[in-house]
Amino acid sequence: MIKAVLLELTPNSRFHFGKASIDANTALADTDEFLHSDVLFSALVNNLAQVKDKAFVDEFVACFERRGIKISSGFYCIKEGDNYEYLLPKPVTATNFIKEYSMIKAVKKIQFIPTALWDVSPENWFNGSCIETKRALLPKKNGLERIENLYTKEIVPNLVKHKPDDNAKGPFSIAVIQIPKINNGISIHFYFLYEINDSVPENMKSAFKYAVDMIAFNGLGGERSSGCGFVERVNWDGPEFPIPHLSTGFTTNLGLLMPDKNEFDNCLFYKLITRGGRKSKEIEQLKRVRMISEGAIIHNTGQEFGRTVALSTAHLRYGQPICINIPQFYGDERIDK
């Protein structure tokens, strides 16, 4: 059963999730705008590695590789009083249904949609039933019109002074995302989905919960020594995630996907994202891999998709995320063309 974990944030929290860059000098100059599943996976493994030996951590990783444990990326959710509104990534073919150019531009700007729009054709997204923000469509509820943006992207200066002279850095810039303050009982947070198979041993289930709970202590992403990455609370008691129960021939990935060569033909429409490539202490530079971004259109074969790949002996890239069914029209429209 797919469940949601809420990562509750304080207003004005900042996060640096990193992004593939051309060299080490520009590694901090940009950031992803939400928490991709591979970054979340790495955080969980690192949290567990602080208190468990290598054999235990390897078994934990194997639970993901065998698909006993699956996670999604971390997306935005909105808290209004005791209610939460979960947002999902926009399907990649959303603009293919629209003929009017101005509406195509409007849909392109949208990154996230509420679960209520999941089975609604994009040509009907702007019929007055939703609130339009800069990056998301929101349900038309009292108070949510105060939200202008889910986040802002900021460039902040930094200076490394505490390292030896040969590693010291002069002033440089860091890209961060910042969570806005809304007021009136409305706030913005992250959530992610997880699914644990009954066959997973109890000690691994407990290890997963521990690794997630430690996010509140260790934070998420990079530049945590500069005040980024703070998560106020991990909440396991949020409302049930409304999984769309659709009978359809297509599915979509809610995290970064790394299909093998036999699975790739089932990936119909997608965007690629480059991961890895940074320099590390152990090796000169990690390998780069291209992964399929969230919201792809995939043939629903009834089989599990994806794999976890090694960038080095100590660095894994998780590519076996949770997938959910997506309305038939997202695939049919493109196939008919």
C-alpha cells in the first residue's frame, strides 16, 4: 500500500539540492527545484550508515534494489489548518491536447497539479475551477489564493573560511530554493510516497522508519552548514494519499527512472535529466547518467520498472521509483499523431 510521509518545513526554509554542472567551479551555481528521489534515497542510506555497519546498510540498499521498498521524489504539499493538499508532477504530454497558443504557454509554466486534476484533460485546467500560481495549479479553496508561488529561487553569497588555505575559497554564489511564508494557517511543505512489501523483514522496516525520522536531525540536500536543508518535523500521520484508481494502459513515474535496455521501449514520452558527474574525495569525477524525469508516459505492462546503478563503488543512483496509473488520453493523444 502506498503511503505518504510529510516533511514539515518552517517558513523561509532554504534548500540546495544540487544540479549537474560542467565543472566543480559551477557545482553550486544551480539547484533542482524539488527533492528528486535519488537525493532522498542517498539521504536515507547516509542516515542509516551513521549507526549501522556496512553489512546492514548493504541489506537495506538491497531491499530497494529488489523493490521491497520503493519511494517517490519529494513534492510540494499545502497545509490548510488540519488539511493537506498533495501536488503531483505535470505529465510530460500535457501540452499536446491544446491548440490555442496562449494556453500552451500557460500549461508549460505549470510544474505541479493537485490530485483533483489528475484525470482532467489539460485543456480544461483553466476553466475557473483552480487557482493559478507561477508554478502550480491549486484547488479553489478559501485562503489558497494568497499563494503566489510554491517557492522562490535565490542566489546567495558564501565564503569558505574554516578550511586550510589550500582548500579555502573566495566569495562564491549558491543557488537555493526558499519556501515562502503565507500566514492565515496556510503553509507549504514537502511530502514523499513510500511502499513497503510484506516480505521485507521487520528490522528493515524499522531501519527505513529510523532513516526517515533522522531527516529532522540531519536535514536534506547540500550546504547544510550554511543553514540550508532544515526539516522541522517528520510526520507519518498525514492524510491518506488519494491514489488514482484508473483502469488504463499507461503509467507514470513519481521519481527519477533508470530503465534497463529491455524496459526502455515501454517508455513512450519523457524528458531526460543528467545526474552525477561531480568530483568526490575518492575519485576524480563520478560517472554521469541520464535518467527519465518525473511525469513520463510509460506503457503499463504490469511489471516493475527501473534499476539502481553504481556511479562508483561508494555512490549509487536510485532509479526504481513508485509509479501510478495515468489517464489513457495522455498516451493515446500522442500515439494517434
